[in-house]
Amino acid sequence: MIDLAIIGGGPGGYVAAERAGAKGLSVVLFEKRELGGVCLNEGCIPTKTLLYSAKVYDYARHGDKYGIKTENVSYDFAQIIARKNKVVKKLVVGVGAKMKAHKVEVVKGEAYIKGRSTEGIEITCNGVSYHAANLLICTGSEAFVPPIPGIQDAGDIILTNREILALTQQPKSLVIIGGGVIGMEFASFYNSIGTEVVVVEMLPEILGGLDGEIGVMLREIYAKKGVKFNLSCKVTEIRGNEVVYETAQGDKCSVQGEKILVSVGRRAVTAGLGLENLGVEIVKGAVKVDNRMRTNVPNVFAAGDVTGFSMLAHTASREGEVVVNNINAQPDMMRYNAIPGVVYTNPEVASVGLTEEQAKKEGVAYRIAKLPMAFAGRFVAENEGGTGLCKVLIGEKYGEVLGVHLLGNPCSEIIYGACIAIEQEMTLKELEEVVFPHPTVSEIFKETLFAF
């Protein structure tokens, strides 16, 4: 009998497989497409590869700000896409090498849960039966395409994150339905390379769920770059390449695009797995788990997007670790108070902990301090004319860090320090004793703390 069977080779599944293999457990990992899941093949890695090409192009075009003279700067869309594919392929191979190094059996195919017997939990794949003592469900999520009238008739004009990454030709114009993280990252990339971009968002502001003040700042930056935003607008119909929407005032408007990207959220993949054969509880389309990632069925766990809670690759990886530790008699549990979120636009956004909006809603007493990123010398040196903000929430009673929200490059690389502070419940006084290297952009965190 196998110690652990894992369905889904994304960042939850393959990390769990690696950790379990390293602990000496026997592991079989089922993946119907490619190792790395959506994150590596259709999400995190390919989008960041594209965004970095766009950032290099931006810097080249505006090199004169730094005393660097450039002429006739151009880009090659086909080469950008080819590099994206190369990066993805290299990292997929790397994941495969990790599995081999830790003696994980990788089975490519669609797994199905048949049930439980005296031999263990039975999973079939490619006509072969496997029996395992423990099962981890990591089947991830898929783009949610709402039932907007006309959307099914628009054919290949309609794109999700999967189709837009497979484009071989740059669209001249792009309408993005949804101003969340995915929508804004694609808006950033295509705006940089000259595509006309329009964002239609149902909420009053982009990046709902992140700090509202920073959302406003990022939108204003991109509006100056030429992205058009239609906020508080509900899409009511798709007519070919035309998006019809209704404003908050009830006016009917429309906008046309060569392509239309639908990025209004994702939903857990639970259908067709055979979960009903074990009696696994599903709530609102996702697998219900506790803080040890256990389902209602003994020895059956779930991690990642399939739980419908924190749909982030790094969350999935940590949840997979929690599962393996508990299987290996090392009690562990998930805590979600210090999960960072990053938007890889240019400039970047990074956030962890409570936002000011959440603190108010939950009745948490807090103090707030904020400083422009320009208070960090390194930021000024590397971001000519750049706009940025560091915003910190401190608990009123104990002086602990509750939330940190950043706008400005390279905040994705420094937010982890704030994650540690929140995870360890560090206080303002304790952080004052930490020495930050100079000159770095990370110093903005300490400078902001000093502003309390």
C-alpha cells in the first residue's frame, strides 16, 4: 500500500510530494496535464515572464531618465512568447527532477477515486488501480466564465488566462472584464507593448480585497499610461467583439476589443474525481477542510485552490506541507493571517495582513502610519519619478504589526519581512531593534515604523 496518493501536480501537490518523499514516505502523484499545474503552466510563471519582458522594454524606452540614450527601441512579440515557453518548459523539467530525486512515482493521466476497501483508498488511472493509506486532493481551480448572454457565441474572441497565454499574435485592442490581480497584470503587460486596453470592473475600485488606497494609486498610474477604466459597471451582454455594460447610474454603454479577456475569478475543480465515492463534503463547489487540511473523511486531505479559500500558489504549497507533517505524526496547522498577496504590475503591489478596511469591519483597534517610497534612498536611485507607498497597521493594544501594504518596485521581494513580523506577532518595539541593510528599498518598512 502506498503511503500517500496525490491527485494534482500543482504547487500544492508537487510540494507535498517532495516533502513526503524527503520524509521517506512512498508517494504516487497523478497529473493529467503537466507538472506544475496552472501556476507553472498557465499562471504565475508565464505571466511573470511576460511582465518582465514588458518591464525591460519600459526601462529601455525611458532610459533617458537614467542618462542612458536609446534609439528605435522595439520588441518582438513572437520572441517574448518563445522565451515564456522556454522558461515554463525548463521549470516543468525541474519539478520532474525533484520528483525523481525524492522517489515520487509520477503518473500522467486523469485519476478517479473508486472508493475505500481493506486495501486502502483506491484510485484508478490509465486502467491501473492504486491503493493508498492517505489521499491528498490538489486539483486546483479553473477560470470562472459567467453566463453572460452572447459569451458562448463569441468564439475565440473570448479568452481566459489559459487562452491569452497561448496567443501567437498581439491583439491591437483588449477589453478586460475584471480589474482583479489577473486582469491588472495582463492590462500591465499589454499596455506596455502598445495594445489599447480597457478594463470593465463591477466593483467601485480595482484590486478588490487589497488596500483601497493603494488600489486607487495603481489605477491612477495606469490611467496616465493610457489604460481606460470603467468602474462600478456590470457587463450585461457580449455581441461578438463588443462588451455591453451598465453603469452605476443605469446607463447602457459598450466598448469593442479585438480580444476580450474574462478574469472575474476562479472556481475549484471537484467534478469527475469520484469524491462522492468517499463521501467527501463539498461546500459552495469546494472541498471543505479544517485547519489541518483534513476533510470530513478520515485520511483524506485537500490543499490549494480546490478548498476555495486562499487561491494562491504559496498558500497551496504551505497547505501541502501541513498535510504531510500531519500524516507523518508531526502536528501542524494552517494559519492565514500572514499570507502575502502580490500584483506584478509595474510598479508592483504587495500586501500582507489586515487592510484598513478589514480592521474597521472587524472592529480591530489600530494605528496607521504611511510614507512615500521616496523615503528610501535606494528607491529614489532606481525609480526615477516613481510613485510608491508604504502603509503599516499596528495594533492599538499590544503594538503588534497587523498589516503592511506596499506600492513600488521591488516590493514583491521585500514583503516577506512583513510576513515574518506578522507571523511572529512582532511589536513596534521589537522591530525598532532590527537592523536593515542600507541602502535598500526594504528600509522603507523601518522608516514607516519610526513614523508612529
